[in-house]
Amino acid sequence: MFFEFGRVVWSGWMLDKTLRKIKFKGRNMKTLNELIEAYTNHLQQGEIQIAYKGILEFLGKLRADFIKKHPHYDVSSIYQGYMDMSYFSLSTKSLKDKGLKIAIVYLHDKGDFEVWLSARNREISKQYESVFCGKSFDGITVFHDDNNQDAIIEYTLTSSPNFEDQVILTDIIEQGIEAFITAVSNLLIR
């Protein structure tokens, strides 16, 4: 969240206190009261809570699976987020020693799972940007969204997760994470 004179800005959203209007990525929106009314109406239908709970429960199972299968990983708790992203992170000893970690992220507005290489702080992140920028990644396609200050590089695990078949979804995500960790580790060794 960033504070500017007369307004509050966070993740592309801006509340102009003088106009009492919400702007999202520069577009005028409804008043905060109108948005809260719409939000309340959606919540009264009950579907949003069920979907959100399902996403978080799946992340919890995925996290528990990583702890069980990979006891050598340092696995964080789940960050639920503000309906923008929910994630947990993991780190190997080698990554942790460098101030790096892997984040397994569900992006609510995209409806997809990504894995990110992140750093403990912005200074460490800047150090590693040049190491990973424009490099080949053992057959996986990585990218960096310039608006994402939390990631050095990103990789989409699945853009259309099937929550109805969580065994297959878990396999897809775990295989993608392992490929990502291997690729990152190989680049760090060079």
C-alpha cells in the first residue's frame, strides 16, 4: 500500500479521499459504498466463500504434501491474501543461504497457479535479476511481469486448474515446481 497526498493506492487500486471514488488501474469506478454493497450482495449468494475456502483448502493440502514428500524443504505457512493472491513459500538450504525462496502462488484474478523465484528483500532481488534475465531455463518458459515486484522470475504452472481432480492438479503443480527449482538451481551453479 502506498500513501500519496489525499489518496491511498494499493495494487493498482486507488481511493481518492477527496472524491470518495475508487479508481482501478486509472479507471473511475463506483463509490466505496456502492462497491461494498455489490460485494455484500455477492457474498450473500454464498458462492464466493465456498470458492475461496476451496482454494485455501487445496493450498493447505498442497503445502502438507510438500512437507511430507520434501522434508529437506523449509516450507512457510499459507498467506491468504486480499483475494489478489494466496501462496506459501519453500526454500532449499542453498536458496535460503542466498536469500532466495520459491513461492507457489494462486492468482485470484487470473485463476491460475504460478511459481515465483523471490528474494528476502528488494536488494537481493536486484542482485539476481541479471543472473536470470534472458537465460535459458531447461525447457520451461519463464517470464517477469514488470508490475510484480515480489518475483524475480515467474512460471505458470497451470492457467486452467481443475479443482475437481485434485490428485492430477497436485501432480501438475509439483512437477512444474520441481522443474522450476532444478532450472533455477542449475543456473545458480554456473
